[in-house]
Amino acid sequence: MPPRRAAATKASATLKRERSSSLSDAESASPPPKAAAKRSTTKAATKATPKSKATKSKDEDEDDAPAKKKRAPAKAKWPPPGLELESHPPRAGYPVYQFPTRPSVPNGGLRPETAYELPLMVGAHTSIAGGVAGALLRANKAGANGVALFMKGARQWKAKDFEPEIVERFLENVKPKDEGGMGYGPETILVHGNYLINLGNPDKAKWENAYECFRDDIARCHQLGIKLYNWHPGSTVGQCTKEESYALVAKAINRVHKDVPEVITVIENMANAGSNILGTTFHDLASMIALVDDKSRVRVCLDTCHLFAAGYDLRTPEAYAETMQKFADEVGNHYLGGVHLNDSKEVLGGNRDLHENIGLGEIGLGGFRALMRDPLMAGIPLILETPSGPGGGGETGDLSVWTKEIALLYEIQGVPDDEWAKKSVEIAKRWRKERDTLNPPKDKKGPKKGKKKADSDEDDD
């Protein structure tokens, strides 16, 4: 082969090898169409496949998770600890004291015809911790034949409605003993009204607010079958005359008698004579009653400490008889619907409401013996509001002071006249020692400085 032709053939072969090499490189860099399609399909399938639980986002987990059930609030144990019926002692007051005479004009009790067959209805104002029926348990544990309680917090304008279970429990417990209850009939229960209520205030907005609280309390009484509702009438707050305030109180009573059936409104006498407070005199009480339309549904509750602080003496049988005669003359025995039994740390006419245990204050055992032997006291609640010791008779409170005090009242009732002079000294000495052991007296402190309440000059009880 000639040299030129051989060179051309060699160059052609070299070019062919280079093309072949380039094509191989290109094929290795880009897969064939079929393989690329397969990879593309696999990638798409991977995108469409749902993520496993392990790879879910937080939001996806929350959306897919089943809703958690809210726990229902734990129900309070019933009966409250320490108040089981098995631990209750027998009721105090037996054997029943026999009154030598009976008044020609009976009091305003609900069942005066049977009053002399049973002990006087001495009881205490007990706590509603655990529900209103808890007050009955506490009274029963103290050996009480009467009971007082609040319908809601003492300084609470509004409260949620009673739950059906609470109402049912109360109604079961007030049944007669032979029907499985504790035997606290309607005549034995004296509800105490809310401390915030001032129906003597001439301010229209404040009066309406007070009335709604008043009406709510009384409606709750009706719901529970309670007949007697006691409250503090209020104050002029220095903005009107007492006569104008009397009319405002009567207006509230007349209105609530239309709004709520059956419940009897019981006006309490107050301590601060000569102040803006209503009810510090028998004249005040009579003036309010005179303006009430349905007088069959109005009564009076006499607080012994309030009476004494306002200047009505109770210390001796003679002084007690004179004070009660004034009540009969100015108000009327038929309006007496209850009594709050409190001795007084304040002197006669001191105008301060400072409660003391029975017989250990300025009134003394003699005054309370006169009251306990007064047949006018039969058939109405006689309620202790005395210092009860640590816990105040609450859910974990100690009821032993009231237990002793209730027994003490029945004891002094039964002491014959010819033995009283000697026994009164022995009883007083023993009782002071018992009280000081159960509820040691606190150090005396001066009154707290501070602004007076706008709507009331009165103390609580």
C-alpha cells in the first residue's frame, strides 16, 4: 500500500476509536430511557407513600391522636371525716324539763302545741363545709336539738345553684329518725342570712343588689324545706332617716313574700344602740314589722349579746323578766321566732358585739338559767354563736366546746331554786376550767385600726 493511503487508513481508524470512546462515556453518564423512567417512577411512589408513625410531624401526631378524656372532679367524701353518725352521742336535754307554767300568749314558734313535750331546741350555728347537710351532722354530733347554718358563703353575693344531690342529701337527713334521718324538723332550723345584705341603704343600686342576695338566700331555704330565715336588717349608712330605712326593709320583706312562698323572715336585733344600725331597740323592730303586709310571715330573733350591749339587762331573773316584758309590750311575744345564745365580753350598754361563751361573760350563768326556765323559749331554735375553739366547727373543727355548752345549758335549767346559789359557783368554776382547756383564751388585743365598712356599722354575728 502506498504510504499516503496507509496514513489515511490509520487516521480513519483512530477517529473511529475516539467516537466509540465518546459514545461509551456519554452512555455511562446518562442511563438509558427505560432505566430513567424506572427511577422516576420509584421516586414518585416514594413521595406518594404516607410517612410512617416514626417520621410524622408533631402537628400530624396531634391531629391523629385520640382526644384525651377530662377527669371529672373528685366528689367530696360523705359524710365528711369525723362526722360519721356512728360517732354521734345521744341528744342532750333529757329528761325533759317540766315548766311550772305556760305563757298565755305563746311565742311565734312553728309548732308551739308540742313544744313542752320536747327539750328546748338548743343548738349551734355549724359549718356547711361539705354541703348544707354537713351542718346537720355537726349539730347532731354536738348533741344539739336545733341548728343554724348559712345558705352560701357568709360574704358571698352569689353562688352556684344547689346540685340535686346536695338537696336530696339534706332532705334525707332532716327526716324524722324513724324514717332514717336525724330528726331536724323545720321548726328546729334557723338559717342565718348573708352578712353583706343591707336593706336599709337608700342607694337604689346597692339596695337592689342586697335584695337579690336576700331573695336568693330565701329561695334556697324554700328549696330545702326550711321555714325560718334570720338576717341583720341593715343600716341607714348615714344617708337617710331610720324611718326611711324601716320602709326600705319592709319593702324588701313584702317583695320577697311575693317572690318566694312559705319562708318566714326573722329580723334580728342588733347591738349598736344610738348608731345608724337598725334593730338596736324594740321600737326599731316593732316599726319595721308594722310596715309588713303579711305579718304571719315575720318574726324576731333576739340575740342575747346584742340585747345586753344595747342596754337591755339580762343578768338576774328580775332583770331578764323586765327585759322580756318590754319585748312583750313593744313587739309582742307572738313574734318571737328564735334566740341567739351568746354571753357578752362587753359591759351592759357598751354597744359592742363581742361574744363570749355562756356564763363566762358579763351576763353570767344566772341570766341564761332564767332564759332556759322561761316557757316562752319552748318551740323555737335557741342557737349558740359562741367561740367554738380551733377550727370553728368546720370540716375538721372541734365541736367539743359546743357539746359541753349545750349540756351546760340543760344542766343549769334543771337546778332547783333552793340549790342554785351553791351549785352555780361549782358549775361556773368547773365550766371555766373545761372551756379554758378546750379553747384557751387569747391574749387581749385592742381593736384593729382601719376603715369602717361603708354599708354597715355592725359586727357579723
